[in-house]
Amino acid sequence: MKLMIENFNKYITEELESSSDNITIKFPKFRISEQWGKPGSQDRQIIEMFTSKIKGSTLAEKISSLNSFASECDENCAAQKDVSEILANLVFLDSLSSVIYDFNDKSGGFLFESILAALIGGNAKQIETKGGRDQEVTDIVDDQGRPISLKFFFSEASQYVGASRKNLKKSIKDSGEPMTYIVAVKNRKSKSDNNVMSIDFYEFTVGDVDIGIDGDFDEWDVGKNWENKYGLKLSKVARSQYHLGNLNLGGSRESLHKIAQRYADRMGNVLLEIYDQIDKLSGNVNKYFLESPDSKESALKARANAEALKKESEEL
């Protein structure tokens, strides 16, 4: 079999040879948009067909599942995974890779909000911001209704997590609960190397002691004003107690190719069986009608083919 992988990060066209047959697997390629951050939108419904297949009920569990899929699953593990789960993880990793490599920090950060809302799923949504001095601190609201501020940057490019103190205080007061911060730190070998090795996720809360709302940190620590020009040092956040998870991306976009190849045989085997059952089903149906309508053997075989086809299709 020749198993050809196409349209994955636009550059993958690879053949794995194990027989003389040809199979082409075309991975879904999506245009990431802010609609991913809007529950009920058509784009959100489509991407959730995939993100809902990523294992885990919390963001931390889903990050762990993605990391296991990308870096820990060996050949035996890959052979046991459902095709739907394989496609879901590959589509999400492809989309995340696009956010990292195809957009600048500002655009990439905005799209990261959409993709994270889609990963959380449910009623999680991205908050529209108008910009300016009174810009909303909340970037997304998760499926539990928690306001969340997201930060997405290279570790060496920014040493502070900050926000307007005035806007931060207002957001905490309006919600009546501490602001949850999720900080995603892109790690690379060096400043000159644009390839991302991994992403570390950290989560912490910011309260306001003035109104009696406690958090891991206070708005005085994070809020920027004339006394605190920069915000909270990243080194105070990047600690084990706040660590949400790590996603190993292998160090380059090409590493996603290797991940796809690891799971290619699993998808190929399922698709081969489906094609084989379709061929047999067609042959037995034709035989039944063309040779002898009274012959039950071909009809029974066609029924068996249809049942086998149903079973294999459910793995997708």
C-alpha cells in the first residue's frame, strides 16, 4: 500500500510503501477565525466536531492529552487510537502551529484566544474588545463563566505580565470574582531560532484586597500605573504551583509531519477496510440482482459487508 498524506500544513506530501495499492489521506485544513470564539457560529460548530474528540474534561487534561498524543504515544499506542481522535489532535495541532508561525504576535495572540475558547468548548467565548484606554481585561469567558485574561508570548521576549490597573480593578469588581490569568509561554532554543520547542501553560488568579476579593496575587502586583510600570514578573508566575501543563511541539513545523506519519498506518488500515467492504458490498449487490434474485447467498454476503462497513465507519 502507498499511503499518501496531503494538505497538512500545506507542505506535507509523503508516501509510505507497503504494497502496490494507493491511498491518499487528505487532512482537513481550516482557516482560523474569530468565529471560533463564538459559541453557536457555524465555524465554531465545525471546529468543535474535532476539539470535542480531544480527551479531557478540563483545559489541563486536554493539554496533557495533546502532549501525550504529540510526544509520548509509541507505535502500539497509535495503533489503538480511534481515527476520529487522531484527526482531532492533528487538526488542532496544525491550527496551533499556524497561529505560532503564520501570524505576528498581535494577530497570533488574538487568534490564540479563539482557538483556546474552541478547545475549552461549551459556552466558552472570546470577548470582543474595542481597544484604547478602557480596553476590557477579560479575553475569554470559559465554560464555567470565569473571566480569563490570556497572555501568549516568547519567554525571553517579555518578562512581565501586566494590565491597566484601572481596567483590571473594574473587571474584578464587575465579575465579583478574581481575574484568572492563563499565560502560555513559547519556548525555543535561542532568540535566533524561530522554531518553538514547546509551550508551557500557567494559571493563576488576581484579586483586589480593597473590595475583599482574594487571589494568588493582588491587582497591585499586576496592574500597571506610575508606581508599577511593568506589572508582574514572569519569573513569579512560571513556577510549579501555577503550572497548568506543557505541550511539546518537537521544535519545528516539520515535526508535525513526523507526528502525522506516526498515526498514518492506523488511519490507512481503517480506510483500507472501508474501501474493501464497499467494493465487496457493491459486488455482492450486483451479483444478487444480475444473477438470481432467488439466491440468498449474495444477499447475506451483502448484508455482512454492510454491517462490517458500518462498524469500520464508526471508527472514523
